[in-house]
Amino acid sequence: MSANRYLSEITIEQVHQRANYLCEYCHASEKWHYVKFTVDHIIPINKAGSNSIDNLALACFHCNRKKSNKISAIDEQSGKEVPLFNPRNNLWQEHFIWSTDKTLIIALTAIGRATITTLNLNRTRIINIRAADVEVGRYPPPGDPIQA
Ligand SMILES: [Zn+2]
């Protein structure tokens, strides 16, 4: 959920810097995108989330739009409702790993599975962009785990 008009420019810049200009969900880099990334309220304002930096995450337009005001989703494997990945409370590498060819995000946990499905993290268009970025060595971000 985007409510940037309630956030100061300083806060927005802090969120960008803290995230190292990566979408904190799909790990796309803002550097290579035409559209500026957005600030996501992890807990939406309309679900009593705050404008505190601890409730904010950098998200690409697509992830922010897909996440919308959701905070949980059904894990298809267990059929249980689980929280979505929370970039402030969860470590990306504990829930996700890149496929060997570095184009797919693979879930390691129920949270990972529900988040990949809900945010459509492996949509065709972004897989194509990732493949091109892998070719020129600008993807995935340094330090991200990759499946052996
Ligand atoms: Zn994203």
C-alpha cells in the first residue's frame, strides 16, 4: 500500500538506503528500473500500521500493488493461513533462495511460498528481465543465496 504523501522525503530516502535500493520482496534493483520504487507499509495504515520506519519497506511497483493491504495468505502446501514475508522481522535468505539459473525465487518456508504466490514473484515478465540481468552480471544482488 502506497501512502507516500504521508511520509517525509527524508523517511522515503532512508527506506531506499536501508534497502540498498532493492525491492525488499523480489530483490529487483531500482537502479535498473524506469519506475521509481515505492514505500510499502508492511502493516497497512487501514490495519493500524504506522508510518514508523520499522513498518516501512522498499517495494517495486508490482510487489506493492500485489501486496496491497494483505498481511497474510494461504500456504498452498499446508492449506494454512500464514503471515506474508515481513522485511523488518524476517531475513530474506531464510525464506527464499535463487534457482541455479538465478531467474526464479524458490521458497524455503511456508511464509516464502505464500509470499511468492501472493506477490507473484516469479511472473513471466520479471523472469525475462532477470535472465537478461544475469547475462550482464547485474543480478542477483551480491550475497543472495543461490541453489547449488
Ligand atoms: Zn518487487
